[in-house]
Amino acid sequence: MTTQGSATLVAQAEVAMALAEVSEGVVPSQALLDALGMDIEECAITNAILVNELPPFASIYLSQDGNIGGQSHAEIAGFYLAISARVPPNPDYLSSLLYLLGQILKKEAEFLDLDLDLDIDIDIDTPRAQAIENAKFTLVRDHLVPWLVPYLLRVEQLSGYENLAWVELALDLISSILQPEIHPSLERDLDQPTQEPIQAFGDSAEFINWVTTPALSGVIVAPADLARMARDLGLATRIGRKRFVLEGLTQRDGRAILDAFDRFVAIQRNLYLTRSAEFDVLLSWCDRSVTTQKRIRATLEME
């Protein structure tokens, strides 16, 4: 068993709760902000990105259609039920998951304190303690890490901060919880050809569906990215959902948009590589982004 000290667990719980509050637009107390090394301006910037650019629903980044709901949403709801926790209206919403993590960490700390207070010789590795710790690891490893790590890197990138406190605190929290399970990753040559043949996109609709579905493309596209591409290309943009905006852009100059996405995907891959030694999950995102870039180039070669 890898139970941490109760003081560490309590501190982790407080960080998780504070991160959840910021994601909801609630500013923690000044004392807590000072303790976490955050400021009000960073809180406002973070929340604005979550509201306007990167909706914090896990299912968007894990589903095969890039929408809220679906199998990943059901799996997360099932996790709440499995640990006898109340299922919130949006179980895959980031703040809900962070609040749940904070509660589990607090429960683990309380259980550890109870065992240490008993004036008898007792093995702390009891089934109850193991169940609490397993719930913590399952929540982080299976329901947060697969999407939240690349998501956080994109939030930081869009914020313009080199080290956005909210992002770095979240990454540190994840890393500290999973530390006992971390194994070093081998370097991969991402320019190696894939085993499966790369197919060009059949039409613009297939391209749009692919690049706006992170589980397929390995990239997370924000409205600000599309606005920047349009501005750089001198194209007018529509107001609406990303897929609607992309439809308008590809109708105006499909080849230029493919070229722009070729560069965009390469930037995202490099972003993931900067932290891939810490978080293995980023390697799978890199692999998907490589496939996306090759599909884009195959499509360009056909035109």
C-alpha cells in the first residue's frame, strides 16, 4: 500500500477543491490564493478560457464524436455509483471531478488519522483503506489523466502564461498522486511510418469531424485557434460552433486551411512532447496527432 501522510493528503485535498472553485469562477480566499501562489487575475483568465475556449467536460475529449455525453460520460457516472457517491447533473464536468477527488483525499486522510490514533498494534493496510486508495487512483488514472493533462497544456498555451498557476498546480497534483505508478517512457521516433496505411480525407466534412474530435485527431481546437488562422489567412469567420466556423473557412479556401492545420497539429505535438517524460498519456496524443498530420498531407498531395 502507498498511503501518504495525512497532512499531505489534506494539502492535496485543499488544492483539488481550490482548483475546482477556480474552474467554476469562484475565487478562493486570499489566504488560500497566497498559499497556492495564485492571484485573482490568473483566476479570471483561467475561468474565461474554460468558459469561452475549452469547455471542461471530459466526454468532449474522450468520446468518438467530440460531443458531450456518450460512453465516456456513462463510465464516469458509473464510477460515482461504484463508490456510492452522489452522481451530479454533469458527472464528467471538471469541477465535479476535482471536488470528488478532494473528498476522496480527505476521506483517506481521516482514515489514516483514525488508524494512527488507535492505541493498538493494527495493520494500516486494511480493506477499507485499500478501497479508498484504489478509488483515488482509479479516478485520477482512468477518468482525469486521459484527457486532463493535454487539456491543461492547451489552457496554459491559450492563456499566454508560461507557467499558469492553475495549470501547474493541477499537473503537480496529478503527478504527486500517481508518483508511485510512474514508469519511465522510452523515446519514440514519431516520424517513423505507421503500421496502418494513411488515408487522405474524403471530403471537407470528414476532415472537420476528425480534427474537432480530440479522441481521433490528438489535437484540441479552440475558437481562438480558428480565429487566429482566419486572421492570418485574411479570411472572414462566422460566429458559431467550431464545426460551423470550419465549414465556412474550408468553403473559402480549403487548401489554405489544411496547410494551417498542418502547422497547428505540429505545434500541438511539440507541446505534448515537452511534458511526455512526466505523463505517459501524452505519447498516445502525440501518436494520434502524427496520424492527423499525415492524413492532412496525404489530402494536400491529392489536390
